Amino acid sequence: MALKKVGILTGGGDCSGLNAVIRGVTRTAIIGYKAEVVGIEGGFEGLISGQTQELSIRATRDILTLGGTILGTTNKGNPFEYRELRPDGSISVSDYSDRAMETYKRLGLDCLFVVGGEGTLEIGYKFAKKGAHVIGIPKTIDNDLDKTDYTFGFQTAVEVACDALDRLHTTGKSHQRVMILEVMGRTAGWISMESGIAGGAHIIIIPEIPYNIDRIVEKIKARAKGGSPYSIIMVAEGAKEEGGDVITQATASTRLQGVPQLGGVGSYLAEEIKKRIDLEVRCTVLGHIQRGGSPCAFDRVLGTRLGSHAVRAAAEGNFGNMVALKMPDIVLVPLADLAGKVRVVPVDSQLIQCAEAIGISMGR
Ligand code: F6P
């Protein structure tokens, strides 16, 4: 079909590579199809309010190396369940999806590219079911989306976490301390796993394998006995103790988002380890540092390829799909097949076997 006008929005948490996608979509749509490109601002919020900007080759000229998203994003503002804070402190939930559909129609879009993780893509799918022409583009530093080999943003996060571990090694070794690095990863431990191996962590804790503090301490003691009185622990924020639950922070933003904000497992581990050994234990929380900054080359290429391929898929009328990486190609996967699936690190994976084979403790 002839593409005349397409729209793009970025939803959920930001990550490195979003601007590479925006640029890939814009350049392919204009160069290949002479289409107009509209950027919808602030994720689905922009579809409700109608706040947009024109995207041109000029507007996307210098954004390839930029972190974040020039369109803005939010992980609140689901039009189907829009949460607002009432003056009395309670939360109201409204359905603004018809209003968002009106914006989509008023803009006269031939296709809406929805860039996001599992939650954002699920909303995109709901709009597809309401009749919008939607194509999803997978994003998340957590790398936990099903049906794609990698999501962009992940490799950059791994590089950042690996660099942090390299730096923690020097302090750990010089001061004979136990250094803990807490990284993101709600339900999947990919960042913890890959950067832990790359950064020479001695203990890696992931959400998929409940940890036992005594096993962790045994590893630290064994290292000390073997002449290395320091240890590096990598822990994902979503990790759970055997028989325990995730550690969360209570914030106002959490109530509006409707999803608990994780964080604190690293400090908890530090306190518990301190009770059991006579070594200094310190915790560093990497937080949003792993989501920001310039994307690594892999994420620039992946973002560009996904964005460009999405436009081609739209021109061929392949709506209701997500573009995905199935090495070495970009393929199409029905949005319907994603429904609520999260890709975790398989506990019997070669990745975990490899870690344990080289002596890394998984805290079990
Ligand atoms: O889903 C990506 C992610 O970075 C998670 O790893 C993390 O739990 C969450 O987003 C944090 O979101 P926020 O920036 O809203 O705290």
C-alpha cells in the first residue's frame, strides 16, 4: 500500500537506542516512501492529548548517538486504564482509549509504530484490536521480551554494568571488601548474568534462582580461605531470597504506575552478609545509569534495522505484528503471540551452566 503518513511513539522506561529507531523509521519512510512522519509525544499520553511533532530528516539528523527519546516517554498513562491522583489521595482509573483512537484517526495515520516493552506492546495490541494499524518495535534493557533474540538497550546496559564491575574490582581488591552491585532486572536476570560473567563477578544473583545467604557467605569465606579476601557480587533488583519476596520501594509514582518500584535487595544482602562475616561489605546501586547515555554500536544497528524494517512491513500492510530479531534477520511476529509472556533466563541454560562451571556461585 502507499504510505502517506505514519506515526511513532515511544512508551515505557527509556533506554539507549530509542532515537536510533526514531531515525530509522523517519529516514526509511521519507526516503523510501515520501511519507509524512509524525512523532507522538510522551508515549500514549500524546495520543490522548494530541501532542505531536513533525519528524523530518533534519529533525532526526543528530540523534543516532543520543540516549533517551526525543519524543519523551512514560510508564504511566495506559489509555485503557488511565490512573489519576484525586485530591483526596485516592486513585481513579478511566478508559481514554476512544479519545486516543480519535487522535489516531484525526492524524490520518496509515500506521502507528509503537516502540516499547511488554506493557507498551500489549497496549499497542489492544489498539490494533480496536482497528488501528499498529506495528510494534521491541525495547527494554531487561531483554525479557519473548520472540526476539535481543531487545535494543540491553547490550548498552550490559556494557555499563560491566564497566561498573571493573571499577568495583579495584576497590574490592585494594580494601579487601565485599562489593555488591545491584542492577535492574524485574523478572529476568539477563543484565546481571551477562555483565556478571563479563565483569568477573564471583557471585551472581538473578530473579530466576532464589538465593540462600548461607551459600553466598560460604563462597565469600572459601575465597578468603583461598587467599582472596574480597568478593564481587552482582544482584538483580528482582532477586528473591529462598521462601521470600522481592524488595520494593513505596513511592507516589508507584501508585500511579500501578507497578511496584523495585530496589533494595543489594543493601539487604549487605546487611545480612555483614552479620555473618568479618569483612567490610559495600553496596552500589547502578539504577538509571544503565538506561541512559549513548547506545553501543550493537544497539544503534539493531534499533536502526528494527525501525527501517517496521516501515517496510507497514508498506506491505503487515499490521498487528512486532518486528523482531531472529539472527541474522529481522522477522515479523504477531502481537497476539506475545500476550503477557516474559522471557526469563532458563535455569538449565548453558549460560548458567557456564557460570557455575567456572566457579561463579549463583547463590544456591
Ligand atoms: O523495564 C525496564 C526497567 O528498567 C526495569 O528493569 C526496572 O525495574 C524499571 O524499568 C524501572 O522503572 P522506573 O524508571 O519507572 O523506576
